[in-house]
Amino acid sequence: MRSGLIHFLDRAGALLLFAGEFFKRFWRRPFEGRELLKQLDEVGVRSMLLVLVTGLSIGVVLSMQSRGTLARFGAEAVLPSMLALSVIKEIGPVITSLVLAGRLGAGMAAEIGSMRVTEQIDALEVAALKPFHYLVITRVVACVIMFPLLTLCTDFVALVGGYIETALATGTDYRLFIDNAFSGLRMSDMIISTAKTSVFGFLVGIVSCHLGYDVRGSTREVGQAAMQAVVISSLLILIADVIVVRLSLLFLEFLPV
């Protein structure tokens, strides 16, 4: 029990130190613009199909599952509003971030871990080429930028999927659906719910890069680092979501309705 707690605190401290090193070096040269563009493509464009399929399934399934329950209470008309609120405020951001954590976390940890095991990172450090900027900062920044954009894609496709299912089931006009969907949403809700995925992106990027960068030993540790990257980043996303939502509710209390 005690050794497990010590091990946990040691790993948590190492992650915090790694995050501190990120903020310390983020402002310093060199700025790897070309590698950043490559990582934006890797994180964003190559994840688009997965995000679109995720959003479509969320919208269709949520619409199908909710209609029967709402119909029992004679509240089927509020389905578009409920769908928009659920997807934009919570389901879209969290599910998108978890899906991306599974895809990107393992890949980043495995790629950087393989470079560590094969001593490529050591060679770059000896040559004074600052691999931290090239390997870590570019990937973390790409996640921070692309997670909100991919979340917006998920939200849009989910609402489209919800409308298609609703139109096929009830023949609802798209103008009525849109009007009802956004009647209960505030701009502050949309901004905060989407922006919090930048925090999730930072967590996925920093955890995955840390575990890959910290690999020591054989290729077996690379696989373990990839698995741990997915598990730890997913857990941190769920914990961070609770904290961010609570802080956002406190913040919204001071805003006009």
C-alpha cells in the first residue's frame, strides 16, 4: 500500500515536472513551424473520419433513444433542444476527446518511446538539436489547437445525424429543428464547452509525450507506455471535465442570462 502510494506520487511528480519543462521551453527558440504543421495534419486531418463517424453515431443513437422516453411524457417537441444541449455541452467534447486519446495517445507514446529506445533522442541531444522542441512541444500544441476544432466537427455531424433520424421518423422540417435546437443554448455555453477540449488536448499530449520520452529499457516498455498513455490520459480527461464544468458553472453565475 505504502509502496504503491510512493510510486503514484513519484509518477505524478515526474509528470508535473515534465509539464513544467514544457511551459519553460515553449517560449524559447527554435520554433519548429514545419513539424507543427505536420502534427496538425496528423492530429486533425487524419482523425477526421473517426471524428465524423463518432459524431454521426452519437446524434442518431441519442435521437432514437430519447424519442421514446420523451414521447411518454408528451415532450417529444423538445427533442432537438435536448439533443443540442447534450451534444454541445457534454457528450460531444468528452467523447471526442476520449476517442482522440485512444488514437493519438498510443501513437505518440509509441513513436517517441521507440526513438528513445533506439537512442535517436540521445543522438539529437548530443548534437544540441533540442529534441524536446521538435518532439514534445509540437505535438502538445497540435493537440491543444485541433481538439476544439474536431469537437466542433463532432457537434455539427451529431446534430445533422439527429436531424436526419428525426426527419425520417417524424418528418420534422429542418428550419423548425434548428430553431428548437438552439433556443436553449447560450453562446457562453458553446464557447466554454468547446474551449475546455483544449485542456483535454493538453493532457493527452503531455501525458503521451512524457510516457514516451521517459521510456527506458527494451521495446516491451514502449508497448506498456502506449497502453498507459491511453489509460492515464482518458482518466485525466474525465477528472478534468468535472473540475472544468464546476469552474464554468461558478463563472456563468456572474454572467447575465
